[in-house]
Amino acid sequence: MAELATLARPYAHAVFDIAKAGARLEAWSRALGLLAAAVDAPQVRELLGNPQQSSEQKARVLIDLCRAELDDRGRRFVQVLARNKRLQLLPEIRDAFEVLRAEQQKVLDVEVISAHALNDAERDQLLGALASRFDREIQLTTQVDSSLIGGAVVRAGDTVIDGSVRGKLQKLSEALLRV
């Protein structure tokens, strides 16, 4: 997984630079999302793994599938990936691109899993605290998991804050077992 991300990163940076220069971050985001979804489709995955298909044929199939979202640069990008045998990296390229895009736009996706549904006041208070801590606009999604007993688990990028009762009990149990 880390190896795929390492291989995908230069392509994501190149596409991000092109998208940023042309003020087309949203368009490239849609195109990469569609390309990544196409590559994940079983029939396309089978085609991409077929050694009898040329790189040009593989690129042509992807370009035809995603024609509505691809401009000339997008089509050339798919052709470059095909020539370099990197089409299977499209999901990782999309993920790395979205991280760069979120950094550029100062937006952070945060997931909150709580023991009970958050009311509007709790949600607003959490949004304010997270925006202040991360110095970014927060896009918040919430889930309810009653097995947490109480509290919440917050996932913001690479940061995980476990403030759940279940998590605290688990830490206490581990500490007691070490003694």
C-alpha cells in the first residue's frame, strides 16, 4: 500500500499543478474520481491486467469510458499512465490529489463517531473547536455507534482522538494488565 502511494505521489503532484494553474481543481477532482471508479470496476480491472492488450488499447478504453469528464490534458494524462503501466494507480493518484486539494483549500474532512446523535449545539461547538485546532474549514460527518457507551471518536486526517468511554476503559484495562 505504501509502495503504491509512493508511486502515485509524483503523478498526483503533476496533475495538481496542472489543475491549480488552470483553476480546474474541481474538474480534475471529478475526472480522477471517475477514472479511479472505472479502474476499480471488475471488467476494466480484467482488461488492464490482460497482457495481450496494448497500452494504447487500455488507455483508449478508459478514455472512452470517462470521455464526459476528460479534456485534452486528461486524455493525455491517461495515455502517459498507460505508457508507463501505471493505470492501476488511479485510485491512489486520486487520493493523493484530494489530499493536496484539501490542503490548498484549507479544508479538512473530519469524521465523528459518537455514542449518541449530536445535537446542533454540540455539532457547532465541535466544529468551532476543530476549526481552531486545525486552522482549517471543517467538513464534518457524523455516525452513531452505541457500543462506544459514551463520548466520541474523532478522525481528522491522520489524527485520531478517542474520547469514548469504551476507549478509556480499554486503556485502563491495558494499564492494569501491565502492572
